[in-house]
Amino acid sequence: MLAARAEQGRPIRVAQIGAGKFGTMILAQLRLMPGVQLCALADLDVERARAAAARANWDADRFVAAGSVGAANDVARSGKTAIVPNGEIAAQCDVDVVLEVTGHVEAATHHCITAMDAGHHVVNVTVEADVVVGPMLYRHAQKCGVIYSLAYGDQPAIICEMIDWARTCGFTVTAAGKGTQYLPKWRYSTPDTALQHFGFTEEQIRLGGFNPKMFNSFLDGTKSAIEMNSIANATGIGVPVNGLTFAPLGTSELAAKMRPVNEGGVLERDGILDVVTYLYEEGKLVPDHIRFGVFVCFTSESTYAQRCFSEYGMYTDPTGKYTALWRPYHLIGLEVGISIANVVLRGEATGAPVHGPVGETVCATRKAMRAGEVIDGEGGYAAYGLLTTAKRAQQERLVPMGLATGLKLKRDVPVDHTIGEADVEFDESSTVWKLRRRQNSLYGAEAVPA
């Protein structure tokens, strides 16, 4: 289908907003996709966008600066790529699909809405925005007659695909999730310690240009909670009430351990998401770990099918009832082309929050804090994200991690305290917070699953 578009001289027209690490990975393969044209590339730092394109092996003369939507469209019609100073311009260009890759909740929400209002499909890489107001963005896409999609290559969309595979085959999904790098003590890591915990040398840190807050979000479990939250909203599969287990498990143990506790496993109950770590407490590596991969565990109501699991070499639990399938790696931005093609050519999202709020990533303190102190958001010094059910979050009026940046405490709180709305002062002018208020009214505590 892409080849046909190329032969017809009718490529899929793409605008990309954001040129960080993820964005650079997208650019690397976007250049090589048949039947696709990058019409606009946006970043607040235009020189950073040029540098990202150069790292992704694009020719420098391909990019022409443009300061308006009209100018950017003229550049694209000439066969080149407009490089623009903000996402507002890129979101309104004459394209088929807009890629939102900023990682900034407020900006991403605005860009998604602007693009959909302009009649464009959206692939939202900024999963932090998806878990806060994704259900509203999905509803807005339906209203505009366009598609809102998660980004293939990132774990949420890949795990959604695995869950779809299992359900389509008639299997019952008993658990799903991913591997990561986690130790319990890292819940209290800060940006000052994150890069050392990741194993980078002082020289690598000096030269690497790493974002310590981002790496800290991976270490402390926040990013894992956000990703599982997104999958829950897209598939309807459950989440734990009291957070992910981060059990140290290898692939050979998934079927046996991704079961409820009362059946010899580690889960609160059947049919929920979880994340496993590749490290034991003492820092030793888990054999056959799945640090960079994703998995789905499932069973069949057919005893004949259950016998087939072991007959075809699959790992099972001791009863032979449960088994697991996994993918050892994911290539994040290098695989986003699957979303671009699916959205435009097939009219299908690679995951979208069709079930509304199922999970919630709430904000919990990594240290005791005093009234007047400010929460500095995901991966910062003050708080980490904890996955729980949307019902619990609604009933206890807990604050989503994606809305926590810049919130000032109204009272003292202890370490590991889940922040409630009564604990903080909100910026009621925030676009995201206004949209979230509407979402809360549409999906009240009685309307979301337990």
C-alpha cells in the first residue's frame, strides 16, 4: 500500500512536533519509508531540530525555515521539509497525520486538539498526556472524524497488539506487561543519582547530554506506571490497586509467576497488567530476563488447547494451564512508521483509550514535604508515580502524576504519601486541568471499572 502511494506520487504527508531522542529515532526511519513525505518538523529550538535531522542522516538542504502555516505548506509543495519554530504551525499544516513527540503534557494536549481540529489524524507519542486526558482526546478525534492513536514501537502500542492477538485467537489474557530496570530503593532516587544508577560513567554523563529527570522516571517506576496505565485504558485490562510488583522474573518464569498470589503467583488477581525487573535486590541479573521486552500471559478454556501449549514447546505454569508469549525488544521511535501506515492506509489506531479511564498514575511523595514546597513533576526530587485503579483515584480524589508539576503543597505530608486534591493548590487556568475536569465529570467514580 505504501509502495502504491509512492508510485502514484501521492505520499502520506507527515508533520512531526518534537526533535528529542524519540523524535530523532522517528526521523531516522521516516527518511527511508516508501510513500511517505515529511512536510514539517517543529521544535522550539530550531537548531536542535536541524541537528536531530542531521544525526538521522537527512541532507541539510532538505530543510527550509518557515514561520507560518502558509509558508510551511509552500515549502512542502516544493518537495522539501519546512522546519518551524512551534507545534502550533506544524499541527495546522496541510498533512495527513501529525506526530506529537514533545513529552510535555500541556503542549501535547494542545497540539493534539489543534491537529484534530484541522482535520488531521494524530499519533501521540506523549503517553504522559494520554493517561491524563487520553479519553477526552479520543472523543475529540471521533467528533472531528479523525483517528487518535498511540505510537507503535513504544511499549503500550506493542502490548496492546499482543493483547489483541491473544483475544482474537480466543485466549483469555491473564496478565501482560513489560520488563524494566528497577530496584525498590530506586523509588527514592533523584535526578542527582539517576545517571549513576543507570551505570553511566562520569565521562559519558559529561558528554552524553542526558536528561536526568527522564532517566529517573524510568528508574523509580513512574514511567512503567504511565505505560501500563495507557494500556489499561486502551484494552480494558485491569491494573493493580496498590501498584506494580516489579517482580524479578525471567521469561521462563512468566507463566508460573504472572498468576494470582492464591495460585502461587505474584499478582493481586487475574487479568491485570504488571512489570518485571531484570535485577535481583543485590543487583544480580535475572537469567533470561526481558529488560527491553514485552509479554502477554494467557490461557484457554479448552483443555485440548492447554495440552498444545507444552506440546509446542511453550513454557507453562506447573498446572499447564497458563503460558506466555514475549517479544525481547522494542525499537521505540524506529517503529512509528507502523502507526503512520495503519492510521492513514487502514484507518486503524495502533491503540487508543477506547475504554475510558481504567487505571490512574497518581502522585506519591519520595520524601517528607512541608507546606509551601512545590512538586517538581515526573522524575524530579519530590515525587514518583504509582499505578492504581481509576475508581480508587476518583473515590480518594488523588492527583494524577501528569498534573503534579508545579503544584504547591497546602500542608505537610509524609514520605510515600499519595497526594490528594486537598493537599495542593491547582492552576485552574491550565488547558489540561480544564479538560481533566470535564473528563472527571463524564467518567465519575461510579462509571469506571473497579
